[in-house]
Amino acid sequence: MHVLITILVDNNAIGPNLKSEHGLSMFIEVDGRAMLFDTGQSDLLIHNASALGIDLTRTEAIALSHGHYDHVGGLLPVLEIIPKPCPVYAHPDVFNGRYSYSTGKPRKAGCMFTVDDLERAGAILHLDRESREIFPGVFTTGEIPRVTDFEDVGGKFYLDSEGTNPDLIRDDQSIVIDSAEGLILLCGCCHSGVVNTILHAKKLFPDSSVTEVIGGLHLKNASSDRMDKTIEKLGEFGVTMVKGLHCTGERQSQLLSASFPSHTISDGNVLNPTQVNLEG
């Protein structure tokens, strides 16, 4: 299996022709087939794909990690340039109205498109709480059980503007690539917690171990205790590479790098290198 993962959108970008925004999008190629995981906050992924020489019209499927604006904002623009109907995989709660209180005031944080908007643009929606296979060897995790006592959603998120109904972000899901060398875990924001996510992946694939973790881990607000326990568990699981992006946090990425000095290639929220090339 040949896997090529290109980071199209991240919080920061290095390169004369690349732009950045608060968001995440990955272009995933597995044995010649192509899909998108998340679409960033805007149509920026189209610009960066062009700058990187990536033809987004090859996209055969799109998977969404959850319904926050910085992961679904480019969905409608990219659907409009894909020349044929495109399957879109997400959790049923992806269209929930939701708010962030990160600044102390309510701010709309949910998907800005309706089902009708997306279907008119060619989306074939697959809304499911369970794991789904997208391509041979490429799966969504589906809804992730919360079983650890030290992980939380990573911020102040609510389903109402008054801040009375906490949003547990049940639609959070990741991508698992089942390679011969182990499971590659791709995370959008990992609001479920990376340890919970790996535990769920191990249940889905009991004969395999997660070896690589790439994406947003939402650890920027994590306590020292949570970081210590996360690093300890990653070591126990046998993870050999961590590439933290987007919401992982610079200090937290540095801690991960110090804990996995031979394997961790994250240097904070930086779009450099843009590609991870894996064989397995």
C-alpha cells in the first residue's frame, strides 16, 4: 500500500505560494485513489492545492472529522469544482448548531451550509455513527466512546448561544488507514481525545496497532497531567510517529517531540513539509 498525505490547510504555512488559515485539510492518496479529509475554513484549500500541483478534480470522496467551521468551510467550494457527484462521509450531528466561548463571548462555530446546499453541489451524504470503509483499507472511525478520565473536548463549546448546553462534539471522528506496517491515524481536531481515539481504533482493528498519528490533537489547552498521561499512553500503544497540526499547540507539540525524538516530525502548527509519504 502506498500512502501519500498532503497537508492542504493548516494554521501556518511555509512557502512563497502557500497561504494559511485557522483550519485543517488533508489530501489523501492511497494506491492511486484520492480523497479529502476536512476542507479548512474557506476555499483556501483550492488555492494551496493549485500551488502544490494537486488536481482536486481527482477527489473521489470527502470525509469530515466534525462540524466546526474550520473543518467544513471549504466543503461547498470544493464540491463545486469536482466534476461528478461526490460521497461525503460524516456523523449525523455534523449539522448541529454550535457555539464557541473561546473569547468569553458566544461565537457561531458550526457548519454554514445546509443539506440542500451540499446536495445541489453534488454531495452524496453518508451520515453514520458507525465506522465506514471509504476505499479499501481506508475507514472512518465513526463515533468515538469517551472512556478515559483525563481527556475532554479541549475548550468551551456549547449547543446554544447562552452557554447552558455543553457540546460534547459527538460527531468527532478520525480516519484510519490499515497498512501492512500498522494503522495510520489521521485526526481533524481529536475532540474525543487521542487516547480515546486510539483505543477505539484498536477495537475496530484488534490485530493491528496504531503506529503513526497525524493531524490536530486539540492539546493547546491541555493540563500538564493530561499531557503526561497522553505521552505515557502513546508510548504504551507503540506509536512511533506523531505529526501535530492545527490545534495541537506549539508547546504541546514540543513536548511530543521531546518524548518521541527519533520519530516525531511535528514542529508545531506548521505546513512544512506539506507531505508525508508512507509505504505499508
